[in-house]
Amino acid sequence: MKTKLTIAIIGLASLLSVGAHAASLVSNDQAAGLQSMNQTVSVSGIDGDQTNIRQALSEKADAQGASHYRIIEANRDNTYHYTAELYK
């Protein structure tokens, strides 16, 4: 019984650690030292806050295999549209 519980806990911990490797936001200066993937991702919507927008960009960057992203466009009125360049 203890073995099954230990295996379940290790499995859950490994799933949670995958999310810890999310692509991170970098500044222009930090991006200068990184390799660009020559790709961008965008998010658009209505009434989004900074945390949710950054999370969405990070998830999209992850899906493309990026480890970092830099916001290159940010438009915000009644709606928002953000574009980020991806880096390895």
C-alpha cells in the first residue's frame, strides 16, 4: 500500500514540475543574449489583466518550444492584443 502511495505522489510531483518550466518573460536587454526562434505568438481578448495575458503568452511560447518570450506589441483599449517574440 505504501508503495502505491509513494508512486502516486512521485507521479503527481512530476506533473506539477512540468508547469514550473514555463517560458519566462524577458526584457529587451535580456533578449539580446538569447537566440531568437524567428517566431511570434499573440493573444487577444476583452478585459484581460496583466497576469492572465502573461500566462497565456507563456503557455503559447511553451507550446512552440520556447524557453523565453519578449513582448514586442501591446495594444490596450476596450480590448487587448499582445504579441511576443520567442527565444530558445
